Amino acid sequence: MITVKDIIKKYPRGTKIDVWVRNWGGPSYLGRFAVEARTLRHVESGLKWGELAKDVTRDNHGMRLIIVRVKKVN
């Protein structure tokens, strides 16, 4: 399990990353994010990680977002 804090420590501010989360059928692509000082921001919608997680969790009947894979975008 990878946390947002782990990602912020590993990647410098402004880095673009692709994020996969755990899903019922296996890893599922969540989207492209930009690393900020204390959070991740979704590139397409502009939502912070916590805001996006709240919306996705509600839509997935309470299943929390657990990051399983991160890939740096060149």
C-alpha cells in the first residue's frame, strides 16, 4: 500500500504521475496527478486527493482508495 505522504516524499513538486488504485477486479487506473507541497491534484478536474477520494469512495459504495501503483510521466 502506497500513501500520499510516500509519494510526496519520493517525487519533487510539479511531477506528473499516473495512479492506479485497488478495485474489485484488480488494479484500476484512476488518473494523472500533479505532486504539490502537501497533496496530489488531479490534472483533468483540478480536485485535491481528499476531495476526489471522497467522491470516488461514495460512488464505490464505501470502498476506500488504496494506491497500489504509481508511474512517473515523462
